Amino acid sequence: MLRTALCDLLGVDVPVIGAPYGPFEQVELAAALCGAGALGSLGTAVRPLPDLRRQWARMRELTDRPFAVNHTLRPLNEEAFRATIEERPAAISFHLGVPADLVARAHDAGILWIQQVMDVEQAEEAVRAGADVIVAQGGEAGGNGGEVATMVLVPQVVDIAGDIPVVAAGGIADGRGLAAALALGAQGVVLGTRLLASVEMGIAEEWKQRIVAAGATDTVKLRHGDRVLPPYSRPGRHPGRPRTLRTPFLDELEAHPERVDPAEAGPRLVEAVLSGRGHEFLPFTGQSAALVHDVLPAAEIVRGIVADAERVLRGITDATGPPRPAGTPQ
């Protein structure tokens, strides 16, 4: 079984983390990932605290394995963050900002901190803040993301992170992606779009089938997403734009942003997401949709990716021979 130091740190069997999907229902998916030896994640965005407590209780019923709870600054629900600290998951994951004060609060409670970054500057902030794991998310990723490609960003973040494990995200949907991430110096991967198209993920079947049918260029970066997405809780630099499949709502937003009233469209979007119709407005999806050809159980996806990565790495070793010590003549 493929293992890295990340597995030992997180208490998991394979170097795979399931992405958090904000407000979308993913308890069954996260539990299935934990059962497959990966780290499952639960989002918190815009969900009321009683709903989050229900999700956490259900997660505890389904698995006794480590899992992560995600928060962001878009927006930060302080009440939900306090409740997460009290819940004491194995890790808190965070993106759309690097809040050093929240990292310290998590550490005081004995909780690991997984910090997602989109560029070198954020990676430097994450190191200073004391993150335990840094996720380098390339611009191929779905949802809110930066502009730098995974292949370029991951080695830069590895160089900055030192002894902090780096995890690659964005554009990874099969064993070749996991093997490539390890070759770049990462110690694991985050799977997002690939797991949206899983049996357990609680989104509409229509969204899953659109992912299966999509090519890489069917996903687009929104220029005017700020008009409909929740505002940031803290001022500062907020890099990145959302990547999504197109919908009539988004086509109108991009072509005529002045016609979309944020005061009306934002709450309508939140209501749609919480009622299971988020795909009608904002179906976050990454370019790795081009590598997704079916909807499978999450455990099968994880096992297949890890096994394929092992085969790829063995094939590279067979083709090139064992690695030579530095300075050895060719």
C-alpha cells in the first residue's frame, strides 16, 4: 500500500484527502473515504449550526476514523468555528485566507491545521502561521482557486514548506496524477471533481453526469463571481476566481453583470444550494472532469487511484532504474 509521512501525521492509510464541498451534503462521501483509508472532509459554508452538528453526529456514527472539518473566510462563521473546536475533529482545513489566530486556537485544542494556498505568498503565510499541512491548489481546480497551474505551484510550495507536508490539488483524478504529485515533492493529493462524481456525494445526478460528459474547456473561470458569492469576513488580499460548469444564470452574470443584483441573487443562490438545486446556478467543477468517465463508489475510486499510482511509479523505476545518488556520474 502506498504510504507517505502524510499518512502518519493524519492517521490515515493512503495519501488521499477528500475535498470539502462548502455547503453541499457530503457526510456519506466523507465517511466512505475514511473507510477506504483516506481523510474525509466536511464543509461548513452557509449551513446553520444545528445542521452542522447533525452532520458531525452522523459522521461519528458512520466512522471512528480521522476526518477534517473545513472553514473559509467567505464568510467565517465564528459560532460554527467555536463549535468545531469543541467537536475536536482530527483536523481543520481552511482556504480563502490564512488566519494565524485561528491556527493557534486549533493547535491549543490539539487539532491539526490543513491550509490550502493558491500562490507562493499564501504558502509563505501558511508557514509563518504554523500550518501542519499545506495544500497547493492549482488553477485547474473547481471552486474558488488561483491562476497558477498545479505543475508549477506544487514544486514552489514544496521548496517553501520545508518539513511541512505539501499536498497537491487541482487537475488530479487518477493514479497518474497522484504519481505526478509525488514526483513533484508532494506527499499526497486532494481529490475534488473526481469525488463529485461518486455514488455517495449528495449532489444532483444531473451534475454528476455533466462532469462525466465534460471536457476540460467546458469549465470556466468566472470574472464576476463576487457579485453572487458571500463576502469575505476579513479585509485583505483574496486571490482566485471560481471555476465552474456553465449555466444560463452564469452566462447572464458574465455577459451582463450589471443586470444581476447581488442583494437578490446571492440569497437565491444560497437557498438553491441548501435545497439541492445548486447545480442549476453554480456547479463548481475542475478541469479534471476531462479525466472522469463514470460515477463510482468512493472507496473504489480511492483504491483504483492508489493502485494505478503504484503501477505508474513501478513502471518509472523499471524504465529508468533505481535513483542515482546526487553527484553520481551518468
